[in-house]
Amino acid sequence: MPWYIPAMRTGFRESRHSQDTSNHANASGVLRNTPRRTILIFLLAVFFVFSALGVAGDIMDTGRQPTFRFALGILISGLFAAFYAYSGIRLRGRFWIVFVPVFTVHVLLMGMLARHYPDLRQPVPMDAAAIARMQSRLTFDGIAITVAVWLGYAGFVVSSISEARRYAGTRTEMAILENEMTAAREVQQVMLPATGESFPGFALESVYKPARQVGGDFFQILRAGDRGLLIVFGDVAGKGVPAAMLVSLLVGSIRAIADDTNEPAIVLRKLHDRLVGRISGGFATALAAHITAEGAVSMANAGHLSPYLDGSEVELPGALPLGVPGGGQYETRSLTLHPGSRLTFFSDGVVEAQTKAGELFGFDRARAISTQSASSIAEAAVQFGQSDDITVVTIQRLASGSWPECEDAPVLARA
């Protein structure tokens, strides 16, 4: 049994809470990705614009607020507004959790200021000196509002231009990366078994659906001996370009090793030797099987999912994945593929498919559909909810006399 299967099956029975963590990471992603200078300028702009509300309050009181209350009101209006803006950016849809209590404190604080520092009394009727003081105060308030709003809008313009430039640069980098990823996927597709290649005596079907532009799954189906075949099926740890590079190394090594031997355990050991220490932290699960024209199957496993034979899981000795220090020892299991029998190989992207609610496809569903075609299995996993690369290969031994003698009769099809 593969080394990680018990842990996987235990995990499938437990509830998953990773979605909440992911949502929180997405919510704070803006702060992580935006330069601090831009965030600071934006918050200062919010401060200046909303500090004008504190000045407006003094105008409504005809300039009679005490100096301490006037200054503190301006500061409170700006700081609380900046805090609301920061909370909205960081918490997004959960903003109300912070807004309600903080706004309550905001209102109570302003009320306490008004009670402890009431408006200054104004003589009635007003004399010339009082009128001059009021006009001077209201003129100051008008200038202060103009300056605060101007500084706020200037800050918004500067932060907007900065973000627009950064966004344009990011889009350019993404376009370049997209072109490189497309080219990498085309190269990776070339490394897969060619459509139309056949193996007399066997009906083969393969489906490869990477979760991204390039994937970490790999498989090779090669001719071995007199009408036999060698299949190496596996999954590289990780995703994206690093995984694709490791796939390229493994595929090239498989083709070179297959020229020397068809023994599954030896194939895996040589792959392990080429991989171990080559890439820091890089490893891959793999399974190798040699099938003769008479249906004799020898199989060895390096931590990969066991295949299914006519709907039943093939029990294989467990072993460490390729490239893991201390690994490299693999045992061979023998079985017979009778005429009409089907072997089904698939990557963990099938059993790890999951719905938006976190329900996993799991091993029971995978076993139940393992006798279906490769395209049907892959489509079932995709429809359930693809979260990883999905690869499925089925090999069915044909009845004697139902296949042509020609070495090049097309049998293999890949969706």
C-alpha cells in the first residue's frame, strides 16, 4: 500500500476547515501586495478628507467650539475614518464586525467632548468685536476645509496613479508568464504518449487534465519485449513550472531506462537514483508495470495510488516515493491480466476532487467507477470538483484473435 494512503483516508473522514483560512488570506492579500507607501498615502488622504467633517462641525456651531474640542474633533474624525478604511480593506465582507463597536465608541467619544467642552457663550446682541471674531473663525474654518479636501484628493490621485502603474506592470508580467506557460504546456504535451500509438493485444485509453497550464502528473507507455508493454505512471510533488521541470527530467529518464530494462523494481530504483539529491525537496510518487503479451503482469510501487483490476484494488507493498532519502527499495508483485480484464491507473487528483463544500470524491467513489472508461472517470472527477491534476489510464487485454497482427494498428486514444 502506498506510504501516504492511510493518512489520506483518515483525512477524508475528517471535516476540512482550510477554506476559512484561504478566505482570510485572500481578504488581507491587498495589504500584502500593495506597497506600504501607497497604502499610507491613501490612508492619509482619507484622514484629510474626513477631518474636514470636524471643521464643518465648528461651522455649524458658528465658531464657538473651544480650541481643545475643535482640534480633538478634527483629529478624531480623521483617525476614525482612516481606521474604517483600513478595516474595510483588510476584512472586506466582515468589515461590519469591527465597524459596529468602533462606530459606537466614535459617537460616544464625540458626545463626551460636547458635554465636557460645551460651546462658548456668545453675547446677544453681538457687538462688533464678537462679530469680527466669528467672521475670523469661520474664515479659518473655510480655509481649513479647502486645504483638507485638497490634500485628501491629491492623496487619492497619487495613490490611484501609483496603483494604475503597478497594475499595468503586473498585467504585462502576467501576459509574458502566460505565454511562457503556454509554451511549457505544449512541450509537456509532446512528452505524453502520442495519440495513435498502439500495442497489439491491448486496448488503451488515457486522459490527462492538468489543474493549471502545466501539471505534475506523468505517464509513459512503451513497447517492451515481444508484444509487451511497460507503463510508468506517477505524480510529482507540487504544481506549476517547478513540477513540470521535474516531470521533464523523469520522462526523459524513463525513456532512457526502458532501453536497458523492463523490470519495474529496477526502473523505479534507477529513477530514484537520478532524482535523489538532484532537486532540493523534490520527489515523486510512481508506479511501474510490465505486461507481457500473455497477460503476465509484474508491478512495483513507489508511494503511488494502487491501480484497480476489474474494480478491485491491487494490493502492493508500500515504499517511499522517488527522490526521498532512504528510499530506493521496491518490491515486485505479480498478477495475471486475463482476456477482457482491465487495469485502471489514476492520479490522486481523482480521489482528491472535492465540492465547494469540501466533500471529497474519495476512494469509495473511485473504486466504484474504476471499471469505466478513462474519459468517464476523469469527467466524473472534474464534474465533482477538480482541485489537482487528473490523469487516468486504462489497459484492457483483448481476447485472442480480436486484434490484428500488424505492429502499428492504432489502439491508443488520449482525450
